[in-house]
Amino acid sequence: MTSGDARSRQQNAPADEFESCAAEHLALEHVDPADRALHDAGVSAEFWDDDDGQVAREADADMQTCLDALVAALTARWGEPLAVDLLLYLRAGVEGETVSEPINSLSQMAGSIELWPHQSSGRRLGLAIGQEDKELPLELLAAVGDRSGPNGT
């Protein structure tokens, strides 16, 4: 491979990575726009036998690569996402407040979400990496919903 080929490959890397992640993980074409749900866009292996954490770190790096590629593609299409800290929602749920879905489930699995609001419909699409417990799989999550929750976010 020549150095020109290597530069060309690096410049195409985000698009190639998005295509790979989209083909492997993301099935958003099956998401009903009227749905208010949390969808698994990718799931790693479980980590029951990962005593040193190496398998989990590798899976996290793979999920982060896919998330970054998807965020880049959606940002190119819809603009910069809102970075939303989910701790507010987790606290609200723990304190007995009603937190609507999918944000309630998401706040129990992830610390933050990249969120793209659709201005005319009030609907939102969010992407995050979550995990229910350290032995359970990492999940690349796609959340679809409307404006609801603390502070309207």
C-alpha cells in the first residue's frame, strides 16, 4: 500500500466505520417513529469470566468506536447533538418522581446520552452506551421518545 492509499483510507475511516457499525449493529430502520422506546443497536458478550477486565475494556472500545461513528454520521445529517447527563433522571426516579420511558430505563444503564431533537415533531433520537451490571453485556442503545422529564429534556 502506498502512502497515498493509506491517507485515502484514513480519510474514509469514519464513513467506513459507520457503514460497518450500521450494518452490524444499528437497525433503526425498524424503529417506529411513534414509538417511545429503548432499542438495542448492539450488544457485547457478557463478562462473567473477565477477572482482569480486559475483555470488558476491549468491548467498551469497540462500542465507543461504533458510537463515535454513528454520532459523526448523525451530526453530519442533523447537526450537533445535545449531551445530556442522565444523573438528574436517575435521582428523580430514586426519589419517587415519575420519569417517563425511555429515559427512566436509560438513566439506569448509562451516565449520559447524545440527543438529537427533531424541531417540528418534538421527537428525539438519542444514542448511548449502557450496562445494567458489570458482568452483563455492554449495549449500544438507541432511544426514541418525546420531550418529557425534568426540565423538559
